[in-house]
Amino acid sequence: MSKVYKSSDGAYIIECPGCKRYHCYDERWEFNGDFEKPTFTPSYLSKYKHPKGYDNDNPAPLEYKGEYVYEVCHSFVTDGKIQFLNDCTHEFAGQTLDLPDIED
């Protein structure tokens, strides 16, 4: 296993422990080529919304008409670690964690 998966279209994918989503790096980012201790530059900023009270493990019904929550995940990946910046809305804002292994 490694920390990075290379997709069929040439993008590099990591699993983010903060927002619990995949982050996809394409030609806009520089990659050091190391699948065990990856570094991507510049930072990655993800803004998304989801139905309030629901998440990836508990998806909202298709007919959901309720309120939405807006989330931010902003990070640097350096030497196999992910540094979450303070503007993140998840529990790891301001922390640095090891990247998890990703399945092929």
C-alpha cells in the first residue's frame, strides 16, 4: 500500500482524514513522485456543502429539502504528512497528521 493512488487519467489521489473525502491532485500541482512520503504544492483548498445531519456514512435521501452545512478543508501535504490550516471546519484544523494508506 501507499499514501497516493494514481488514477487512469493521471491524477494523484489521497484520502483525507479531516474531511473524510478523497483529494485529487492534477497537473495544477507539483508532486515529488514519492508514493510513500508525498509532497504536493501548492496547498489544497476544498469547499463543499452537505445536508445538515447527514454525511458520507449516512447520506441524505434524494428528496432532501432541508438546511445545508458549508465545510472547508485546506491543507498542505509534505513528506507524507497532511497539515491542516486553521480555516478548516473539521476537527483537525491546525493539526498535522500522517497520511493514511490508500487502497489501489
